[in-house]
Amino acid sequence: MTETQAAESSGIGAIIRGLIEELIGEDKTVIEIPFGNGFFNISSSTVTMWKIMAVLIVICIILSWNLKVYNISKRQAITEFIVVGLRNLVGGFLGHTAIEYTDFLVTTLILIGVSNLSGLFGATPPTMDLNVTIALALVSITMVEVAGIRKRKFGGWLKSFAQPVAIITPMNILEVGIRPLSLCMRLFGNVLGATIIMELLKKMVPVIAPAILSVYFDLFDGLLQAYVFIFLTSLYIKEATE
């Protein structure tokens, strides 16, 4: 490698390190609540997630207002089309044994999808915060284990860790911890990586490339990661209820 190439490589590396520190390294606290001898800090990602949930709740109220059985409005027709489509999509993953968990996964899909797309509106996606993705993964895995307990009862759920043979019990227990780690790191890593690439392009090619590639990284990739998260969770639930 020539000195010029090494300098260029070092320069890009420095920019990437700077972006990572800017995106996840600095203190993102926006609200400090006195608690004991210190403060209970609320980060910007948490506040952004609250805003997203508030907006989604308002939209749901508007779309579900004054529903009818006959002579339905265009608003109701569009709402029913979206809801039925999402239920069919997620229900196809779950199968008939776990169809009751469809609405939970649809809600999670919408929440993660909108959170990933919030970057289009100038906000920092809350899913770029590892704490947020950990919380989402823990909720999903908790639902997986709850589904298993409801299907097999508590005793049967415990016995399932010794299947198909007792010797692999430690591995089955370890898998319970690996699954949420996999879910949260996959979502966090992809969202963070896409954001770093976009910020890097804005610094290096500030005019055309960011506008074109944002269609992929901010829109397509954001929805894809939400889809992957729900797809894997649905497979875990299906496995737990079979």
C-alpha cells in the first residue's frame, strides 16, 4: 500500500470512527429526573420512541373511528385492506398453532418499521440505540417463552429443554439467551450501519448519491429489518407452540 492509499484509508477510518462516536458515543440524555442521590436519565431515543408511539396511537384512533358494517368509507376500506394484509403476512409465518399471536407481531412490525423510517423525517432512529433493540428483543423472546408455557404448561415447557435428549439441555438453555442477543444485535447493527453509510456519503458526495441511496438505506432496508425481526420471532413462536 502506497503512502497516498494509506493516508486515504486512514482518513476514511477516522471519519467512520468519528461518526460512530457521534452517533452512539456521546451522551444522549434529554430529560433528567431527580432520583435518590442522582438523576434518572431519559435518552433522546426513548423520547423519540414515545413520540412515534403517540403518533401511531392517534393514527389508529383516526382510522378506527366510526367503523361500519355496511356502506363503509374509503378510510375504513383502506384500513381494513392494510390490517388484513399484515395479518395474512404474519399469520402465514405463524401457522394455525400460533395464530393468536398475530396481532402482537403486527403491532411490533409497525412499531419497528416506523422507528426505522423516522430518519426520513430528520429524527435519529431509536432502533439505533442498543438499549431500545435489547428491550424489543426481550419483549419478543418473553412472548416466545409465554407461548411455549401456554401450549405445553409449565412442566412440559421445562421438559422441552431436555428434548430430544437430556444431554443437550445446557445448549437449549443457552439458546434462550442467544436468541434475544441475535435479534437485538442484528437490528441494531443494520440500522447503525445504514446510518453510518449515509452520513459518510453526505460528507464525501454531498449532492446526488445520498438522495438516491436514501431510498434504499432509509426506506427499503428499514422495512426489511423490521420484516426480518418479525419473521425470526414468528419462527420461534411457531416452534414453541408445535
